Amino acid sequence: MSFAPGAAARVGARLWTCALACALIAVPAVPAVPAVPAARAGPAARAARAARAAWSAPRRLGILTKLQVLGAQPVFSAGGGVGIGYTIVNGDYEPQAQAYVVLPPLNRVIGVAPRATGFEVLGGLSGTGKPCCIATSALSVAQATGLAGRPQQLVSQLTDVATGSLSTLGTGGELAVTATAGAIWVATAPAVGPFGRAARLTPAGTHVGSVAATSLATGSAVAWTELQSALGGLAGRRIEVAYGRGGAAPTGRAAAIRVPSGHRIDELALAATRSGPTAAWIESWPTTRSRWRPT
């Protein structure tokens, strides 16, 4: 894995989150540890005991399924509530995909973020009997009632699987990113009110790989890998970045990172620092034995 300057803190946070989830699930299987009397317990032992007491018992969300559960995303609102969006997909029959913690007509959760006193959800919509997605829409979910408002369509006439993200801006608004294999669209919303019109960020003929977005102290940033012709097909060798100021949607594009010939970027993440966005990516290349070597 490769990192731009300042990425270490962000990656540590992501690993910490994963470790918490694993530890929470594994708690029931850990043998009980004999209690240490309070008088003999040191500060470290008392702190550890207090941390264990703060955990709630794990419980399963949703229903049991033999299908794939994709894109589980927890999000916390300003009021202290928590929401989790996820998608259940039948890998053998994509049209059966269904988004949860979201009311129909959305079929796939793309992003979840806090907004006002509830949550905002970015989802994909499928046509009858067709795989996702033909459009993406945003809809608000009230924390107090769990009821969703009317969906607002952001991007339509899609012909490919849609990915993307939903980020909360420093202004209190939202940045919605919709991406397919051939294009990226961005739209922003104020702290209160609907999203503005989605604008296409990439020119025609672009081949899009991984996409990531983040809010910044001065606005927001969207980054993506642009795929280029390589031996055996397309490979991402360049990371492009677009910036937006304040509550405005990102515009323009600039090549931020290039990897050597024969290398490719497989995954991409973006996080905010005081000086701007920090990128982290997985880079791989063939060895002398023609085997791909990730780093």
C-alpha cells in the first residue's frame, strides 16, 4: 500500500475501526478473566475494565440471508443517533439487489451521511428486471421517526453499475458523487434544502477506476483513477483530483499522482488534513516471474 504525506493517521483510524468491529463480535467467545480487586488494580487495569463496561452486547441487524451483504456504512447524526445502510445482492441475478435502511424505490445504498436531525442517503435505482443502476437519488431519513422523505433524482439515464459517495461538508451541506465506468457526476446541497443540479466532472471518453471524496476545511475534493490502455486491458496509472470551495461542487481536474509504467492503482481512498486532502492507494506491478505484486 502506498500513502501520500500525512496518510498514516487516516489509515490508522480505518484499521482501528475494523478492529473495533471484530473485537465487538468476538467478545462472547473470549474466556472470562478473573477480576482484580479495586485496591490492587493499577490505573491501566481500571481503565481497561471501564472500557469493557462501556461496550454494549452485540446484536445482529436485519435478517439472515445466504446472499451477499455489501457496502455496510455506519453514520452518526448530530443528535446522537446512528444509522447503518447496506445492500443485499444476489450475485447470480443482479436485479434482485435491495437497499436496506432505505425505503423503496432505491435498490442499492451508495452512501450515507448525517444531515440536520437525521441522515441523508445516496442510492441507486434499477429498472424493472434490470441490474442497478439507471439513476441515483438522494433521500432524507428523519432520526426521530425513521421515515424517509421523497427521493430527489440526481443523475438519470445511467447504463452501468453506479458507485460513489456522500460526504458532509463543513458548511453543513452534502456532496454527492455518482460514478460509473465512464463518468463522474457531482452535486451539492446546502445545510437545509434540496441538492442542486448534478454536473458531470469528467469529459467524454474517460475510463474511471476507483473514486473517493472528502470534505475539507475550505470545501471538498474528489479523486479518481483514470484508466489507460495497458497490456491485457485498462489500468489506472494516474490519480486525478478536482476541488470545490465552500459549498460549491468540485470542478476542473488536475493530475496529482502518477505511478511508473507497468504499475497500476487498484484501490483509492481520500481523507482530509489541515493542508488539504491525503490520498492512500494500493499499487501493484508484475515481478520478474510475471506475477502481480501488490504493495
